[in-house]
Amino acid sequence: MSVFPDPGVSKAVLIGTSTYDILEDLPAVSNNLSSLAEVLTGPTSWGLGNDACAVLSNPFSAATAMNPLREACATARDTLLVYYAGHGLVTPEGDLYLGLPQSQQHRVETGIPYSWVRSALLEGQAERTVVILDCCYGGLALGTMGPSELAAQADVEGTYLITAASENRQALAPPGERHTAFTGELLTLLSSGIVGGPEHLDLDSVFRALRRALPAKGRPVPQGRERNSNGRLALAWNPAFSRAPVTDLPSAGRISQRTWPDPATVHTVEGFVSALARVRVIGALTHTAISHRSGGQISAGTVSKLLNRKDLPLTWRTIGIYLSACGLPDEHLDDWQACWEQLRSAPLPTAVSAAGEAQNPRPRVRPFWGRTVRKLVGRRPCD
């Protein structure tokens, strides 16, 4: 079963270089960054906060890019996504480094050595890590790993690597197109969906679709490496998903068969609010429609405020009405209320302790995200 990350403890770092002093410019890269950030911060994807999705366009130096990356590695506990778009360059020894505005061929000090990125990930705290390289010769990131490096990479549980091209073929940046070939196809899949695909667009499904679509257009075949079972990590809901033809089931029947967000996977306030937003997406309801379905108990404005909160409501009533109006089955409401109560009773971390943890990260121990929500038998939502 695919799973969405908790946005409250997940991070994304998007790095792109579109202008170069010596190398050929790649103007589409800047559009890649803004479009991908829009997806990752939206309700149909991970719902990350803007401060959890770092966008680094044309970083001046390796340190300019690596400092935010290391910070994200130290603070992300659930999922970390690292994306780079631009020129991928090769050292005389055959290793990859990522291009920056002043980068030169065979001058690794003018770019970001890919080994630095790998080391930062190895030192990180995230349960799951995704790396996407959309660059010329990006496939070389696969070839630089010897047996010892492969073993070290396997220690990064769940690392999932996707590159735009094989190690001896340039990734295509079509002139005049808004995005590069690989990222453009990725964004199309996330926005249009996969007909006949799963309800959630997980990494495995997206990767298989990319490997079909790009060669069909005469573009480089993406390469990948999967570590453990991270391929079930969801990137977005599938807009093209359907369990049955529209004529086979009434609207209410189709909604009841949807896979609703599981509150047992929610560990933060941000994650709770993001899950609430996904419930609305599943029901395909506007704020006004939800108000109408609630019998006027909550207004469209109240729905909007609920889905844009930075904290939890003091009472359960509005949440319960909202979930019921969205079509969430009654048997799920107790679990949602239990999650709300769990988060309400959890102590908030102090600024001092949070800062101390960032400066002195704990040893790399894989968290077990067990079920933290206790079923409250017999409890019903408050009126």
C-alpha cells in the first residue's frame, strides 16, 4: 500500500542552475523549480509548507546549495526529497559533479561533487530519501558506486534514485519548451495522472510511466536505483484514477470506495491539516459544496480557515462536521478524533530544544512509525 509522507516532518530541497558563464544556458530549469515546488506544496501532493520546500535557483557556490541541504538532512524525520536540474559534469576520474553558474569541465571545485550529496544523505535523519537528477550525464550517479559504496548506499534505508538519462547520453532540454524533457513529463504525469494506474502515484508507478513515455517521444530513457521498499512512497493522488466506470456506481458509492488518508500515519499538526485537505480532494468538493452538504453548519469560509490553519482547533465539532460533509465514512471518525486528541495533548517542542537538536543531530537510528493512534471504542464525534 502506498503512503504519503507527513509534511510536518518532511523536507524537499530543489536545486537548479539555468544560467552559466561558460556552459550552455538551460532556461527551462528555472520553470522546473517553480512548477515542482508548486506541486509539492499543493494538497494533491505532499502539502509541504513553503518553509519545508527550499528552492535554490542558480546557487553561487557549492556551500550555498549544501548548507540548506545539510539542514534539511538534519531536520527531516519522515521523508526527504532532493532534486537537481542542470548540467551534470564529469571529473577526469569519471565521477559526477553538479553544475553551478561558474562551473567548468573537469574542474570539480567549480560545482557540487555528487559524493558530497551522498555523504549528506548518509548522515541524515529521514526515514525515506528520494533523489531526482535531471541533468546531462545524470546516469553517471549510478556508475560511480563501487561495491563498498553500494553497501553504504543500502544503509540509507529507502533511498530511491531517479536520473534523467543514462551515463553516456545527454538529457534532452527541448528548445522552446517550458520544462526540460524529463521534468516536463514528470509534471504532466502528476497533473494529468495515469489512466488505469493506482489511486496514489507512487514512485514505482511514476518511474514505470516515465520509462514508457519518454522513449516513445524519442527522448532519453530514465534510469533508477531503489533501496528497500521506498517505491511505494506516494508523490501525488492520481487524477485519472477510477475504480469503476462512471455509469457503474453512483457518486456516493464511488466516494465510499476511495482510500481515505489514514490518521495513524499523521504525527504533526501540519500532517493533520494536510490530511484534512486530502479528504476534500478525494471527495472532489468545493468549499461551498462542503458547506451545503453540512446543512449550513459550517460556512465555506470556515472550511477555508480550517484547511489553512497552523494549529489545531480547540474543539472537535468543526472537524467532525467537515469530515462527514466530505463523505468520510462514520466508522473512520473515531480514529480521526483520536488523532486530534493525541496531537492536542502532545507537548510542543521548545525553540531551545529544537535548535539544540539541529546543531547536535542524534545518531542515525531509523524511527519506527508505529500506530500512535488508539481506537477510542464507543466514542462518537462531538456535536
